[in-house]
Amino acid sequence: MINNNDKRPVGIFDSGVGGLTVAKEIRQLLPNESIIYVGDTARVPYGSKDPETLFNYGKEIIDFMLTHNVKAVVFACGTSSANTFDRLQEQFPDLPLVDVLRPGVAECVKLAEQNPSIRLGIIATAATINSGLFAKLLEQESPGTILHSRPCPLFASMVEAGLANDKNNPLLHFVAETYLADLRGQIDALVLGCTHYPLLTDILANILGNIQFINLAAATAHKTKNCLASRNGLNENNHAPEKNFFVSGSKEVFKKTAQAIFNENCEPQKIQW
């Protein structure tokens, strides 16, 4: 059992910079919590990897986080959430784990309860879509809800390359148009099933029009808070929380994106597997 006012950090990991959108929401909702963030930038993208490889990556990252005495780990990665979450829960039964897909499903269920005829879409990596997990969970919780699933395999790599920093990038617009133009007018809300994708909402809105975006980050932050609270693990002391960032690959794009998201300098440390 985690103790009250536990000052140990919350671990957050992703294949790269996308999970920073989750880290930002957690920092805003839980300002007293320290965080350790791992961006596995040397092995991005995760969306083209097989489940066994993803499991090994996740285990390696969680083992690293445990050397920093984390009290919980957040999978800020849709691909890892879809393909490894259940197995890693079995691997680390005493460690609270939070994924991004199940909170996203819960948000979709709320929308469907408010509007039973709502037409939903989800975009994600190929590995997330091919797992079928999101669609399966949504059907279990809200049978008959319309869901259009669309893999967008290049988006995460393009964000990692820094292209999302240029809202008018013609290549990014071309790829987004190719992936999604046929969904225009077919959906009312879109699940951003990869945590890189909130960095693309301006471009997505230009293509899809006036739709609602379901950002997994905010829902995951609330799930993290509830997870810690249920174990008496919220740190309610008003202290100066720490944030530490680790990357396995290049620091430069990560630093630039992290600074844009947090509006402060975020100097990552290099980690080698």
C-alpha cells in the first residue's frame, strides 16, 4: 500500500515526445507530484513494432523507472497501451499502472450516453488499430456505437521529426489529407488515439471541419489521480516537485517540443538500454 503524501515520483513513458501531452495534463491536475518521463526516441516509432518487441521495451522502461523508485507508471503511448498493458500488469502486479486507451473509451461512452447517434472516429498507429482493443472495449461498454477506425502510421514519426512545429507544412497537410479526407462529414468526434496527435489538431480541423477532438491526455490525468487516491498515494504536501526527462535518442527535437508544451526549459538526460 502506498503511503499518504508519498513524495515518490510518477513515471510516464512514451515512444517519444507525444506523451509530453499527458505529462502536461498530469502536472496541471497534480501539481504536487514529481514526475519521471522516458521518451524512447531511439526506437520510435512504436507503431510498426510487433507486440513482443513492445512488451520487451515496456518492461525495460519500467525496470528503469523502478530504479528511480516510482510509485506508479503511466503508459502515455497508445501503441503500448493497446499491445502490452495487460501483460505488463501481470509482470508488475504490485505497481499501479495506468494506460491511455481505457480512459479514452470512458470518454466515448459518456458522449454516446449524451448522444446515442454520435458517430465516432479513432486515429492511431497501425499497431493500435490492428490490436482492435479500443473498438472491442467500446463495443463492450456502449454496444452499437458507430466507430470509424483509421491507422495513420506516418503521423508519429512526422511529429518526432519536428514537422508539427510548422502548422503550414505542405507534406504534413498532404499526408493528413490522404489519410482522412474521406472521413469529412462522416464523424462527429475524433479520438486522438496516439498521444502525438494533439500536436496536429490545427491540421486535422482544417481537413475534418467542426468536430470534437477527444484528447486522451486529460482523461488519463484524471485516471492517474483516481488511481493514486484509491491507494492513498496522492502527495498533498505543498513542496517543490521535481520533473526529470530521459531520452534514448537525440535530445534536440525533444527539447524544442518539450519547451513548447511546458513553456519552460526541459533538459533531458540521455539513457542507453
